[in-house]
Amino acid sequence: MPIVIKEIHVSTVVEKKVILPEEISERTYERLKQKVVEELSEHGAGIRAERRKKER
């Protein structure tokens, strides 16, 4: 049985860009804001549940 050795090289470029609210549409800004609020509320609920478990 032949032995196959594969080597894969991957490079990734990460770009950081700051976008001001004035640079995007109002609709996009509101959708993004809503998603952030939802995520924070989910995260906050998880923290509260952990505290209750620790208190018992």
C-alpha cells in the first residue's frame, strides 16, 4: 500500500477596519444594533444561570 504524505500551507489575512455609523445606512446600523442587543441579553442570561447554580 502506498504512503501519501500531504502538506498544506495556509495563510490568512485579517483586516481591521473601523466603520463609523455615518458611513453605513440607517437600516444596516439598526439591524447590527439589534443583533448586538440580542447577543448581550443571551450572554447575560447565561451568567445569571451560572450565579444561581453557584449560590446553591
